[in-house]
Amino acid sequence: MVELSLADRPAIVTGASRGIGREIAARFAEAGGDVVVCSRTYEDVEAVATELTQTHDGRVVPVECDVTDREAVRDLVDTTIQEFGDIRVLVNNAGGADESANLLHRCDEETFESMVDLNLKSQFLLSKEVLPAMVAAGGGSIIHMGSVNGLFGVGLSGYSEAKSGLLALSRNIAAHYGQHGVRSNVISAATIETANRRAEMENTEERTGETSARERWLDQYPLGRFGTPREVADTTLFLASEMSSFLTGENLVLDGGLTTSLPTSFINEVYDADEKPTPN
């Protein structure tokens, strides 16, 4: 029986000092995996590595890395091979958005380029650098952290365009390197309630009548809630493990139903969708 195990499948998780990246690293270590965790600041990721090594089976090694720097990425990959012998999993999690560039006419060229560098070029650099080692090891799994912003028009110029481009990057990797045992997939997540995201929503809380900004956001989600970092980590572990061995070139939309429909209040009003079915 194939298990959700990462034993003998060394991994790199970028952007792992907090939030989703940290939760992914913890889930991997819990599954018996050896993990290199990286972020721009060594002290932050060192604290994560120390804690996870003490509480989980897998070995966790911290590395400082600016994922937009080609030489730093090369050093990250070299360190992983030195520590664990090979690389079988890469999680391209590092990224971020500039909220000030929410509309195209507010986004200057420098901001656009920085968003593409962070959210697309860095994932290209990491994938390219990891591929030779992954192929030499007999294959592996590359997981790119996308966003629903890359699937339909929401906002965040530069960020959204980069996340859309990530889908093509992943499909090309899947098509070209599947013959060498390499799989590549994207997770396009909607709102994930990290501590930072929760604080952001609380700090920007606006009210229109009796409906809060948070409630208006939640109205877009059929499940009536936001996602959790653990749910993203579980999905990532599935893609990293042999449980998903025939899955490649795909985009897993982890969005609580956000992209499936119009706001819940609207379909309730038009279709009485809130009516509960009863036994005949």
C-alpha cells in the first residue's frame, strides 16, 4: 500500500519561515521527510528548523536564500545535495503580492517586474537548477504554489500575471521531463487564513450596514470559510508523495468552491439554494 510518506524523498521548501511554507515543512517532517527550508533571513528559518527537528521525525536544515538570485538558488541546491545526497521534491512556495498595485494603471514597471521575478522567474530558476539532480535520482515531484488570481480577473497586477504564467511553466516541465520520472503540478489556492492574513482582514475591517468586509468575502465561498495552512500542506504532501504518482501537469484548485459559482447570497436569492434537501 502506498503511503503519504516522504521517507527517502529529500525536499526543498522555499518561503518556509512562516505561514503556509512553514506548515508545509512541518507536514513533510512529520511524514518522515528530510527537508531544507529557506527564506531571505537565516535567523527566521533557523528557528523553524530547530523547532521542527525537535518535534518531528524528519531532519530539517535551514538555508538563507533569495530565490530571485541565481547564485543563491544554485547554492541552495548544492547544500541540499551535500546534506541529503539527492533531491526528490521541490516546493516553490516563496512569493508575494504588492497590494498597492491592485489595478494596472497603479502598477509601475518596477513593481510589475519585481512581482514577476518573485512569483514566476524564481520558480523557473529553482526548477531549472533542481532538474538535473532530480533526474539523476530517478525522478521526483515539483509543486508550484499558484493562486486563484492566476485563473480569473481579480486584481493585483504583476502578481496575477505571474501566477497565470506558472501554469504554463509547470505544464512544460511535466511534458518535457515526465519521461525522466519528474512530475510537476500547481496548487492554486484562494484565501488561506494565516496569522498575517487574519490580522490584515481585521485591520482593514470596513462596514456597510450590518455586513462586514470579512462576511462579504466569505459570501464568495460555498463552504462558508477560508482555507487553513494545514489544508494546503496536506495537499502539497499528497503531490510530493507516491500517492499522486500518476498525477502531473495539473492545476489543483484549492479554493473552497470560490471559482465554481456566484456569491452564495445571490444563488440563494435566485435559486433558493439554501433550501435543505429532505428524505422522500
